[in-house]
Amino acid sequence: MMLDAARYPALLGPYRHGRLVLRNRILHASMTTRRVRDCAPTPQMIQYYANRARGGAALIVTEPFNCSRFQTRTHYVRVWNGDFEDELKRWSDAVESHDCRLLGQIQDSGRGRHERGRNPDAFGASALPDDLSWTVPYVLTDEEIRLLIADFAASARHLARCGFSGVELSAGHGHLFHQFMSPWSNRREDRWGGDFEGRLRLLRETIEAIRAETPQRFLLGLKLPGDDGIPGGIGPDEARRIASRLTSRCDVDYVVFCQGAHARTLDWHIPDMNWPRATWMSLIRELRPAANGVPVAALGLITDPAEADGIVARGEAELVALGRTLTADPAWPLKASQGREREIRYCVSCNTCWGQIVSGAPLACDNNPRVAREDEVDWQPTRAMKRGKLAIIGAGIAGLEAAWIAAARGHEVVVFGASAEVGGKTRLHSRLPGGESLSSIYDYQFVQARRAGVRFELGRPAGVEELVPERPDRILLATGAEMSWPSALPLEWKAEGLIPDLRTTARELLPLTRPQGGTAVLFDADHTEGTYAVAQLLRRLFDRVILVTLRERVAVDVPLVSSLGIYRRLSHTGIEILPLHDLAAEGDLERGEICVRQVYTGALTAIREVALLTYSTPRVPRLELLEPLRKLGFRVDQIGDCRAPRTVLAATSEGHAAGLDFA
């Protein structure tokens, strides 16, 4: 598919450099789909890649393969021994038929780990612990390293035979190649270490072996470290030396500079909502000259077509690599080329996708409920056979998703919202530090809903008297949930309104700009990102902020890649953490004193000069209307937090299904 390049000529125009011939400058960076079964490609996995090719990507890098006899992960496709030739050919045909180049990724995490815990099967350069998981790997021998290189080359040859256009060697992010190149993690004294040339030998000889085993036209991309953030590791200066050495012979066709490692810089891999847009562009601009004219792909929190076009137009990079952005919307290039930017489902950089993958679940997205489905690309609902009327109580993201889909199918839809604005708690989160991009979820839904003719009744709570005259065929209850009262505190304190919950606190404090003074205490029994965004808000306004939690640490319920960023922000802003403590009824609130109780010993600690006490706790669904409406004979279904308090992913997915289910 040729895209109209008129709107974004730098990004969407064709590109040619040596072997690299592309219809535009958009690369889909590697994303693990978790749709592999027993080392074999599946139709669902192939569909994911075909969808991104149909949507307009010019080059797609696959998830990592098992490219060596030493690699045995069952959720990676095995290619080193020539397996699955028919499936691999179907895969390449599904992508290459759209004039999109498909490159397999050769990568191993070595001693590193993306999730909590150690890696018992790790192998690596030296018997040194991983900086994050403390995994000590099995040390590869000289003979085993040579076998590894031979397997990598054989895997590339097999992929070429199956119709793949090339491979990408993932040698950054703290993975195995990176570990060999880094003086911090490679302490060998043999030919695979010892000095700069020795540390590069594994990667350099792998490149040479692949070139010897594959056709001349076969593409070879290289993902290199830009800054791993580890003292004694690979910083920008060492990255320049590495890039210059490995591109000097032009054996590679493009370079991507990536950041972070398997360390406290794991969150540098995929910057979340708290990082600036196009996070690493200043570093990429500095490193680009070291690539000896080899095309460089920009990578890192690039979500907007104009932003991507500007990077290429200014000559900051020749290509733009998008991973999460194309997971959120495979038709991002197509929609951009047609001037339909408002119809793009933008990546919100929440890293839910990462959380799904490391938990062993299939790749999923907060803003795309149709990942890897056959009709995913530029999907629109089909019209219903029979028109009905749907009433939705609640204008949060679950209700909005159901509303626009049902209306687009031809149904009459009315949405009641207590607030004058749509978005619910997601809108509140979007106003907090690091939450701005969440607004794209409800912005998209609202635009689609208005276009489809949804009627909105906003700014007043809906009751039975408002719903009965509507005579809906079905009612969706999407009223969300509210935080439960901390069990350790007297109920009379709740009745007196002495302690507000975290959402109430956030709404009241957001308009304030002047410091309030004193200490703010936040009781954290929630452990999700919204809680720590409010903690940052509190720190802007109060002299001291203390997080009190029953658990041994905070941020337990977010993926490791996100929790590291949370800990960094809490540390830099001076927010204190008091683990293994509960609130206690002792203390004198009127005098600004509260007490907390150690959960094992029962010992009390007094916190004084408290100006604010607030709590973030497990939520309870708001169900006041459920039984009254059912008693009147209405069919009422619950979606989102009103069904069970969960995540943004659950809300959009459930709303999506409900909109399609309304017959």
C-alpha cells in the first residue's frame, strides 16, 4: 500500500539507501506478542504483524526468536534448527505482500530479566550478578560462543530461505550482546573480552557470519546501546566508539540507539508518561554522526505523526521506529496520510503492554481492544440488524467505549454523566503529574461518540426518574467505584468527613499553586500509578509527604519497568516511605497528630504537624441504582469498575465488548 505522502512528506515518502528500499520511513520496533505456542508461530501472531503491514509500516522487526540451541523459551519461535518452514513462509508472505520488509530479531537477555525474580537458565559473559535481578549466569566457553555465532548465522539463513528480508541484532537494552560489549559486565581475559576489540568480538563476528550465510540483498539492522546508565558501563562516549567500529565497513543497513539496561535504568527501555516526548532525541542526535552514514532510526516515546515527520525533516534521523505506537493503532500511518489524525488511537505510554507480556499474557493495549484480530486495521463496527435503545449511566472510559460502538452500529444511545466532562477517573488522572497522555483515550471515544450521534446528558447524576422516561431496551451501569474506608479507623470519622479519599483530595488540590506547609500523609493500600501521581502533587504543595503502606514496599501492583520509575521519582522528590504500617485510631487529629501501627509488632509511631491525611484503598463498585432498576424490569449490566474495580485495560475491553454485544 502506497500512502499519500503530501501531509507528511519527510516521514511518508519513499526511502532508498543501499540494500534498504522502503515505501516510507516507519519501522515497527520489536514487540513480544506472547502469541507463540510451543516455539511455533500461530495464526494470531502472524495476524498481528500482517495488520501492521496493512496499516502502512514499511519495515517490521519481529519479536525475538530462539536462534540458538542454548535458547529454549517456549514463547519464542524456534528457528536455529530449520523448524517451522511452512509457518515462517506464511508469516513472511503475510507481511511482505504489503510491500513491507520483515526482519527477524536475534536477541538473548543473557543474565538480565524484565520481571521480578532471578533467571535460572541465564548464560552470559562472566559470572557476575545482573544489576537488577542478581542473576549470576552460566559462563559460556569459547567453544559455546562459537556455536552460538554459528547458530545465529544458521537462523538468519533459515529466515532468508523462508522469505524474510533480514534480521535485526538486538545489542542494546542490557541484553547478551550488550553484556559482552560492556566493561562493567564482561570481565573475561580471553579473546571474547579483555579490551575493546575483545568485547566487541561476539557481535562483530556474528555480523560477519550472517553476511557470509545470507544473500547479498539480505538486510541487517543493529540495535546498539546509547546510554545504559550504569557507572562503568556503556555511556554515550563508549557508545560512539562501538557504533563507529561496527558501522565502519557498512555491513549493516540501519542502526537504532536504545537506552537503559537490566538495572535501575530498565524503565529507560520504554519511557512512560512521566518522560518528555521523543525522550532520547537529543542523545540520538549526538550519536548519529558515529554511524558513518548508516541510516539511524529514532526511538523512544514518539507517538504523533507531526513529531515523527519533524524528526526526519530536520535530519535528526533517517527512520522512525515505533513499537507501542503501532500496537495502539496499526493504521497510524494510513490515518496520518489521510489527514485523519483525530481518528488515531494514540499510545498513552502506560506500559500496560509490557505488563501483559512479562506476566505471560498475550500482548494487549489500553487504547486498542482489538489487538491482533483479523479486522483490526482501521476497524469500524458493522451495522446491527435491528435498532434498539441503550442507556449508559457513567461517562468514564468504559461507558464511552460502549457508547460510541453501539451508536456506530445504528443504535440510539444516551449517556448520563454526573460530571460536566467525560472521562471519569481517567480524566482526573490525566490532570496529575505524568498523566496527560491518558486524555487521548476519552478524547478519541468522545469524538467517535459525537460523530455516531450519541446523546449526552452531563452534569447531573442520573436516577430512576431520569431513566424510566427513556424506555431503554438495555441499561449499562458504568458508574465506577469509590475507595473503601480504611478498616483501622473509626467509622464516625468517616461520618464526620474528617479524612478525604485520594480522589477528593486530588480534585481539591489541583487548582492550588501556593505551598500549603506541614506534612501530608497518604495511606497507600492501592499500589497503582495514580496514587503516586497524587503523591507527586502533594509534594509540590506540602513540606513533607509520607507514604504509609501495609506492604513491605510500594508500587507492588505495577510492572517492574514502571515501579522503577516510581521509585526514582519518589526518591528525587524526597517523598518518604513507611512500609509495614497501618493507620491507627490513636492520635489527635485536631492537633495535627496521627499514629501508625507496625503490622507485626503493633508498635505505634506518632507523626506530627500533619496538615493532610488522605487514603488510597481498594475500591468498591457504586451499585445504588442496580437493584432499583432491575426491580422495574430493566435489563441492567455492569461494566468497568462498576463490575469489579480493575484497570484501564479492563475498562476499555469490557466497554468494547458491551457495545458489540447490544443486539
